[in-house]
Amino acid sequence: MNKQDIFEHYESKKGEIESKLNSFEDLRYSSEERKFKELVFVILSSQTRAEKAWEACNILEKQDLLLNGSEEDLEQVLLEEDVSYPENKSKYIVSNREMLSQPTLQDPERGLKISQKIDEENLEDSRAWFAKNVKGISWKGASHFLRNIGYGNSFGIISSHIAVQMNEIGLIKSPEPPKTKEEYLKQEEVLQEFAENIGIDVKALDLVLWSAKTGEIFK
């Protein structure tokens, strides 16, 4: 697949992709609980198909486990839904929920405070904060989460699948995904330049590349 193929695919799917991005933008104004669901999705989707991870999120929400489930409750659902590393991910969810619910000077009540961690004037620092402090996500996960709730329009989402495709079209030498902050930011810069060159917003590029490979536009 070359640049022209990618752009033509984007043009053929532009309506669906723009609709998906608009749905992400709408989540800027959603509840803290809804944002937490997106964070859990990003955690669960690591080494698990996105559709399967999202279905697990829906079940956890329906059973009131996202906000109130114990590690054991969460792990049982993740096992049943065939989510990878269910024990670790259930621990991450509970730990993150506790950390993000701590009282602050701005809000002394207990309860999720994800929005307080996002500085719209400095999204780079916000991304760095999530990558450093939220368990179970990396720079890719922090970028993915912020994009999926309507922030970080300049962030590249470099999953293992996208790294393979970047390698196939000659953007990077190795198909291995970035393992460090430095590697991630270097590959992200390459992806940003590529997006600009072919006339596609970088926030859409992972959706475009994944759709071109699988025919699916998801999250």
C-alpha cells in the first residue's frame, strides 16, 4: 500500500471516520464515569481485540463493576470475556480508580477526577502525566485515551499493528512498536509528517490504516 492507496481509502471512508472522530469529540463533555470507561477500554485493549475489550467494558458497566467492583469481580468478567492478562488488568483498574478518586484542593470529595488531570492548554504535559501515573497504559495508551475523549488531536496512535503498517510503507525500519518515550515520540513525529504530506489529520490516521487493513473502523 502506497500513499495514494491510503489517501484513496481515506476518501472512500471519510464520512465514517469523521463521524467516529466527532463521537470522540463529544466525550469531552461526558461524565467522569464515561471517561473512566474509555480509560478502562484502553487498558483492556492491550493485546486484546478492541471489540472484545469494549464488550468487556460494557459488561462491567452493566454490572456496576467499573466503579464498584473488586479485583476479584473484575477478574472474573475479564476471564469470561477472554481478555488477556485478566489478573493484572483487574488490579490496574482498581488501582487507577482509587488514585483518580482521591480528594484534591479543587474537589475535596471522593470521586473520579479525570478531567482535572487534563490541561487543554498543555496536552503534552497531560499525556505525560497519564503515561507516568496511570497503571496499564503507556505512551500509546495515554495518546489513545486522550484522542478517544476528544483531546490530543496532534497525537499519533502507534499500536503494534500500526507499527507494522508504518514499516510496510517504509516509514520506519523495524515493525516493532516503540518501547520507550523517546522511541514513541520519534515515531510519532514520523507519523505526523506522513499525515501532513498526504493530507490526513494524524488523529485519524490509525483509523485509516487499520480500516485499510481490516475493513473495520472502531476505536
